[in-house]
Amino acid sequence: MSTKASTGLVVAGSILMVLSLCFLPAVFNDRSDANTLEMGLCLFSAGSLIASLGMYFKARALRAGIVPEKAGPETTVKRKLRGACDLCGTEPPAVLCTVHQVEVCGFCLAQHYDQRSCAYVPSRRASASKNGKGLAKAKGA
């Protein structure tokens, strides 16, 4: 079932529940009839059943992945990686601009590239260790 149809079921059920509230003043009348109360309760229960069916079909469509993605920009959230590109924050850096001290990935390099002012070196990898073991090996060698 499409999401438009399931949304229509939710709306139709909500309308039936609101219509059932119109029977409420007739119940409190002096000449009240038990049938009006029963009709209002029947409408309310049918409306809630139809609305819950619409929500059920919506949940099934979401779980199955039937819901179409919106056209346009990418809907996924890009999160910043630790040690990632300083411009986009999603890719690992490829080069370091020594003039601006900016680590740039391969995709952002085309935007940042300036032949006259920028100087690039390969981006440094993570150091051997934080406590200086790599430094001791370099001195001993």
C-alpha cells in the first residue's frame, strides 16, 4: 500500500472520530436515546480502527523501505570524521596545504587548489604512538 493511501486512511479515521463527537450533545439532552450514544461510540471506534490501520500500513512501508526518497540534495547526514578533511569533514585528508594549514581530501582539492599561493605536501598519517615510542625508534636508528 502506498504512503498516500495510508495517509488517507489516517485522515479518514480522524474525520470519523471528530464526527462521532457531534453525537455527544445529543446524548446529554433530556430526550436522549440510547441509540445516539451507540452510534457515536460506533463511529469513534471505527474511526480509531481506520486511523490505526493507516499508521500500521505506514510503518510496514517504512520497514520494507518502500517509502521513496525525496528528490534533490542528499538526504543522509554527513558527520565529521575524526582527522577528516577540514573543508567537507567526511573524507580522510590526502594533502596538507602548508600555506593555509588545511588538510584537504581529493574531492575538495579541486576547490582549494591555487597554483600561485598554495604549497601541498602529502597528509601525515597518525603518529606511531602518542607516548613517544616512535620518536625513540627514530633517534636510535
